Amino acid sequence: MASKALDGGWGWAIVVASFLAQLLAYGSPQSVGVLYPEWLHAFQEGKGMTAWVGSLVAGVGLIASPVCSACVDNFGARPVTIFSGVMVAGGLMLSAFAPNVQFLIFSYGIVVGLGCGLVYAATLTITCQYFDKRRGLALGIVTTGTSVGAFIFATAQNELIVLYGLDGCLLIIGALALNLMACAGFMRPLNMPGYYLKQKAALERNTEGQLFEKHQLDDLKTPSGSTASTQEKSLMVKELLITIDGMDANIQVEKKRSSFLARLGVMKIIKKKRQASSKYMTSMYEILQDQAMVAFCIGVFLFSLGAFPPVLLIEDVAQSQGLIDEVSVIPLVSIGAIATCVGKLVLGMLVDIRWINSIYLYTFTMFAGGVMLLLIPVTKSYMGLQILSAILGFFSGNWSITSYITTKIVGLDRLTQAHGIVMFFGGFGIMLGPPVVGWFFDWTQSYDLAFYFSGSCVLLGTLVLSLLTLPCWNRKPTSENDRPGVQYTSNCDKVASVA
């Protein structure tokens, strides 16, 4: 098949399948705030301990993104998506039988989280292979699947809990996640994965060896209709034995030579791997020497630390303040999810405008999000929480422009490594945020101090990012060719990590 991106045709089927795959995989994890109050009631654990479930399912996939990308590169998008379907569905169904929160941390937090990370890497990679000129549009459609899934699953899980209980809800959601395998069926590869090429080369070598051995044995056979004398036959047998001995000697020599060459090849491979690892670490060190890059990583970490907890805890906030007895028909999580979807699209369009500085745009979204977090404790109505959830969700859509900012800081050549660093800081912040807020509640029996802490973290990140990226630091300006949207790299792995 052609390795050139098609920009249409079957590529749009890939977009639809990838959109549905992200919807099915991330629907429950992105709306875990609906399940959080139920787990608190079922297991009677502290809010800090229970919050680890939701934080891990969101952070593990980001932290393990380099491993997930390597799996897609070696095995292809289709097998990885099938395997991730087993992980996500299995983790959700296993969580229905969880006897305690510690088991949930493994089954829901780690297993489902890793499955989501595999889906994310696979869908983005296969989309990049099928699109070039319209790659940004295709990736934008695919990545909104997470927000749409959160909007739908929040309401669906709420209704399923009422009808079938928490265990029945998880079993049904897990069964729906098995449809990831059906989505994988549409992911026809353009480029053969690494394992397929290796198997094909090994099969060709074995076939050549078998043909050579068969040819030699055919030469050694005596024709059945031969009328040669007994003496001639005995001479022929001696010649055959001598030939066989010679062949055995040659085979032994070839085996020794091949064994030596194999050891030499292994040594060369190890040396290349060491050189590549050394080069990679040197490049990472150089990236972290950039002041703007360090400031951006700190900003992403502090924003993730402070802005993610409302996704998990906002329903429990409303119930603990007595603003509502149970989850509403349209939960706060759904409102925040659909607002995040809108924010991704709007901020993505704004960042393409030439006169808008992407770093300052991200800084503004951080400032606005921090203010919304500080207003949550003083809001005494459910309508007010709905409005704050929508505004905070909109500005949380700034996650979609992190790749643009990373490209502007380090350029396309180092984009893969730099974006991996940013994802690590973001995932680490997402993992720590909800447990920290839960511990604040366990300590003070109120969410007020917790959200003041979260808002302060986001505003601190705003201050750090804005001060360390001022023009007075005389940073080397990035060329126009490094702006995303102007020039795309042909390496699908880079583009997949960008999204």
C-alpha cells in the first residue's frame, strides 16, 4: 500500500473510528466525578485515598505515553487498539467486583489508565498516517472524542447507577468498551508495523535456506531407473559420502562464521543503542536548559495540579454543601466536558492568528481558570457552580495548544522529546491534584481551603510563566518555519505526540 497520506477517502473512516475509540475509552475516566461519590459511600474511605482512583486513570496514560507510542510503532494501531479494548473493558468490569479502594486503584486507575493511553497513541498515529494537508482538522475531530465521551457518559453512568447500581453500571460500561475492537477493524495500516517487517525478513531467510537444502539433497539422490553396475554405484556412494562430509564441514564453518558475525552484530547494536541513549539524554538536558521551556513545564504542572480536581470532585462539592441531594440529570461534569470541547476548538483557532502570542494566550487561560477556582468556595448556589464549571471547562481546553507552544519554544526538530517532557509534568500534576484536595477535606472537613490552594497553585503558575517568558530575557526568536500549521513534519510519531 502507498505510504503517502491520502487526505480523504478511507482516511475519514479512520477519523470516525478513532473518534469513537476515544469516546468509548475516555468516556468513563473523563466523567469519573459521577462515580466518586458512590465510591465514597460504598467503601467509607477518606476522600484523599479515594481520589487516587480518578487521578491515576487520568495521569498514568500521560506518564506512560512514550511506552504507548513505542507499542504502536512496533505492532501497529490495529493490534494495539484491540489490546487496549481488552484492558479498558477488563479494568471496568473488574472494578465492579472491587472489595476496597486499593483494588480500584489497580483495576480502574492503572489498568484502565494504561488502556486509555494505548488508545490515544494508536488513534493519533493512524490518523497522522492518513492525513497531511488536513491533518490538523482530522486530529481536532479525533481528540474531541474525549470531551464528547465525558458529556455522554456522565449522564449515562448517573442513570445506570440509579437503575442497576454501581456494580451494574461498571459492568455495562465495560461491555460497551468492548466495541473498541470493532473500531480497530477500520484501522487499516498504510505503513507496515515493525514486527511485521521483521517477521517477513526472517521468513524470507528461512525460505531461501530451505530451498538451498532441498536443491542439495535432490542432487545427491540416485535416479531410480539407473542401470549402473554395482562398482559404479559403490563409487557413487563414496563420492556422495565425501560430498556430504564436505558439506558438513562447510556448514560447521558457516555456523561458526555466522555465530561470530551475530555476536559482532549484537555488539554493534548495543553500541548504537548506547550512543542513541546518550544523544537522547544530552538533547533532553539541552531542552531543559531553555528558560522558557522550564517555565512552561512548571506552568503546565501547576495548572494540572489545581484545575483537574474539579473534574473529579465538583459533584461531591455540590452535595457536601447541600446545594443538591443527588447528581442532576445533566451533571456538572457533563457541563464542564462540553465546555472543554468548545474551548479546544476556539483556542485552537485563536492560536493560528498571527498576531496572537500563544504563550500569553495560555497564560491568560491559566489566570482565568485560577480565578474560577477561587470562586468555587464562595459560590452558594447550584446555578453558580454550573456557570463556574462551564467557564473553567472552557479554559481547561488550553490543553490543545500545548503542542503549539512547545513547537514555538524548541522547534520541530526537538518537538517529540520536548512534548514528552511537557506531558510528563502534566500527568504528574493530574495524579497529585485530586488526592491533595481530598486530604485537605479530610483535614478540615471542608473543600474551601482545598480550592483556595488549587486556585493559588494555578495563579502561581501564571506568575512564573508570564515572568520567565518576558521579552526582556532576550530569548532567541523562533523562525516562522517553526510555527505549527505552516510546515508539517513527515514523521508520524512526532505529529502523534504533538496532538
